[in-house]
Amino acid sequence: MLEVSSPGIERPLHKAADWRRFVGQRASVLSPALQGRAEVEILGVEGLDGAETVVIRTAHGIEQRIALADVKDARLAFTW
């Protein structure tokens, strides 16, 4: 039996390539830079390999840069 599955619509974002792929999408991000978990819009990724910074926009419209290493958990956010 072969079973094929998908990470789903709220797929995790682990690598810089994941963040780049979903620019313009919303994500739920857990980071000390956000004082916990927040839903944000992904604007882009900057920096060299291994030292990337994600560029996001908060729900209040504030653009912020967070080191990818400081992101503890991130998933695409799907609003019903």
C-alpha cells in the first residue's frame, strides 16, 4: 500500500526557500522578536545563506525584519 500525503494548507515554514516560495501569503509565526506568536504577511527574505532575515508585515501594518534563526515556529495561516 502506498500512501501519499501533503503538509496541508497550514504547512510549516522551515528553510529560507519555504519563505521565498510563499511571499505574499499569511503566516503564523512564533518568535521572541514578536513577543510570542503573531499572524503576519510574508514580504521577502534578505541576507546570505545561513544568515537570512525574513521581512514581514504585522496586522498593524508595521514592516519588520526578523533573523530566520530567531523564528521558533512558523506555519502558513489559512483564514476560513
